[in-house]
Amino acid sequence: MTEPTTSPLVGKPTSYSRVTLSRIMTAVDVNLYGTVHGGVLMKFVDDVAGAAGARHSGGTAVTAAIDEIVFSEPVRVGDLVHAHAQVNWTGSTSMEVGVKVVAERWDSAEDQPLRVVTAYLVFVAVDVAGNPREVRPVLPETLDDERRWREAEIRRAHRLAKRNAIQANRAAG
């Protein structure tokens, strides 16, 4: 009797995972300074990244880490905000999703959209029981996609090195 073999998952091009979500910011989104609260933008980033991760993995994907989130410009009430996400890198069960958020100012809609947030999140594909499951490889299509893959590997190496250093420090202390 032979053991059943599992065929590797077929890879998908980077473009397969690309997702854009858009919304107009309203008065309920503002902080005490009168600009959109960072937490509102963080949820928006997580939503679009989760959609890209789920699309790429073909099922549920959950947020495991946020490697970086940079707020480069304030967002105001009335701005039309677009969050763009794609899977940059894949491991066996995890994926890095890159997110770029741009805003179209309500009072200068003819201007180019302004980059307001950049973020990198790590998602893990999970089955119905919540256990990690295999994720298909992402296939970079462009030179930018290949650069994003390499940079994602650098972020992953830093994340793992930091975790190992902290664990070693705790074990020694």
C-alpha cells in the first residue's frame, strides 16, 4: 500500500492578491486634534491586508504581526482614502502583505493622491479549526515585486532575530 502524496499548492502571481478598499472619512473617525484617528486607519489597513491574504491563500488568513506602520501625513474628514494591498512574500503558512494608503483631499480633488500610510503585516492562513495551513507560493511578476520579496525576507529575518534575542535574554535573566 502506498502513502497518499500531497501535491504542492500551485503558486499565484502577485497581481492575484491585489485588493483596494476605499472610503470617505467622516466626523466619527476623528481624534481630539480634528484629524482621522490612527486606530481608524490601522483597522482599515488590517481590513485590506486581510482581504489580500485571504484572496491569495484561498481561505481564512489571520493577522499574526504588524512589522511596520508609518503615518506620513494626517488624514482629514472628507478625504477619500484608498488602501491598496498585495502579498509580497510567502512562507509555508505565513504571508507578508504590503499596504499603501493614499488620500484624495476633499478640497483639492484634482491633485495627485497623497501617500498617508505604509504598512507591512504578517498573516497566517488557517483552517476551520484555527490551525495553520499551507499557503500557496506568491510568484513575483515585476522588478518591484521581486524587490518587495527581498525586502520582506529582510523584515522576516529581523523579526526572527529579535524574537531569538529576547528569548535568549529572558533565559539568561
